[in-house]
Amino acid sequence: MTYKEAGNHTRTHEEHARTRQGAGAAVAAFAAWGFSPVYWRLLMSFGALEVLTHRVIWSSVFLGLIVSRKTGFGHVWETLKNRRVLSLLCLSTLLIAINWFLFIWATMNGRVLDASLGYFMNPLVNVVIGAVLLSERLNRPQIVAVALAVLGVGNLSMDLTTFPVIPLTLALSFGFYGYVRKIVQIEAVEGLFVETMLVTPLAIGYFIWLEMSGAGHFFNGGLLFTFLMIFAGPFTSIPLMLYNLAARRISLTSIGIAQYIAPSIQFALAISYGEAITMRHLITFGLIWTALAIYTTDAARKEMAMRKRMSVSENSKT
């Protein structure tokens, strides 16, 4: 084996190792998000707003520790001096707070099926946001996929008792959150730390009011509840860190396919919890799943074509 061949072999081995790490991180992140209803249902007797309050507080503490060990707070403070960045982070904070609260509420109130539908819809919402706000052109498969998703939402909307408020709000809030975070210039972990810190004063104020009024459960709800509330910080942050690790090691197409793990698990949980699944739900999910299959196949085809072009280009240089 020549020196050049040995170097190529080493690079290939390292790339495969990075890909395996990325794939493992993606699966772990989306599996954690998929099984998260199990965690939040353990706290269903305490109310979604109180749970969200502790999720914010302990996430900010956990992320603060990570940032302090990673880069320190200097970069964060410098970033916050930029008014545009701060304004965008305020907007992203509002969007993720809505998403977190509604997901917790849906989990605690027997609406895991709606949450699952919302996150199945999210990739297609991202496509529409990209077309409208980023001037990204939709190809024919993407147009068909979006049209099928619209039909699915319309199918549920025909019956006002099942109008998909929760799925649409979850999909739109997370979709626009992703858009805002895409255009703001700040690292993922530091950005989430700032977002939690922006709302932490309100969370602490509400926490103090709850405890002083006797309505809070942190000190008198039992040791298990106290532990679960504190662990909500790492439980929120670790999957995001795994997701960021995956995003640096595998393609966006691979991540796009992996993200179906979470709503698929949530769908199975909804069935196990005995939530009512009507024929209208099945038709809607069928349309969404068909749309996702078209979207994913098209994305995989484009990535394979791109890799082939890159391989041809590299071979021509050697």
C-alpha cells in the first residue's frame, strides 16, 4: 500500500467512525424526544405551567455549567450586545416556550397523538418556511408532499371537534424556531442558554409565588418530584447536545430520516395510552406519512447524486 493509499484509508476510517458517532447520537436524541411523554406524564398531577417553570430554571443551570466549561461566558455577553441578535433570541425564546409548554400540556392531557402528528408535520412545515422566507424553490416531489400534508390537515379540519390546533401549533412554533435559529449568529448550546436565561427571571418569579402561596410542589411534593424537576434540565439539554453532535457528523438528509423516530415512538405511546384514534386520524396520518415518504425519497436521491458528483470530482483530481 502506497503512502497516499494509506492516507486515504485512514481518512475513510475516520469518516466512518464520525458517521457512526453521528448516527448513534441522532438515534439517541430522537429516541429521548420520542419517549419524553413518559417522563412528563410522571408529573401530570402538578400542572404543565409549574413543570415548564422548573424545566426552564434547571435547563438554564445545566446549560450555564456546560457553557462555563466549554467557552466561558465572554462570547455570550459579547453576542448579547448585538441588538439584532438579542431581538431574534427573544423571538426564538417565545417560540420554544410555546412549543415546550404545549407539548407538556398535550402529554399530560392525553393528547400525545396530536403531538406526534405535529412533529410528523414539522419537516414539511420547514419546506414551506424555506420556500416563503428563504426563497428556496420547491421541486415537484416537494410540492406533491406539501399538497398531501395540506390535504391531511384539511381532512382533520373538516370536523371542528378534531381541528388540529395542537399539531399545527407544535409544527409551526418549532418550524419558525428553527428558522430564527438558522439566521441568528450564535452557537447552538450558547443560544439555548441565552434563551433559557431570558425567561428564567419570569420562571423564578412564578416559582417563588407558587411556593409562598402554598400551591407549589417543589418542597412538599415529595423527593421523587423534586428530583424529576431538577433532572428536567439535563433531560431537556442532553438530547439537544446529541442532536448538535449528529448535525456535525452526518448529512441533513440522514438527520431528516432519523427525526421520524421521535413522532413514531410518540404515536406508539398514544396507542398504548389508549387514546382514541378515529378513521379521520388514520386518513390524516396516512396522507402525512405518504408525504414524508415522497419528501424523504427525493432528499435521499438528491444526496446520492451530490455524493456521486463529489466522488467523480475527487477522482478526476487524483
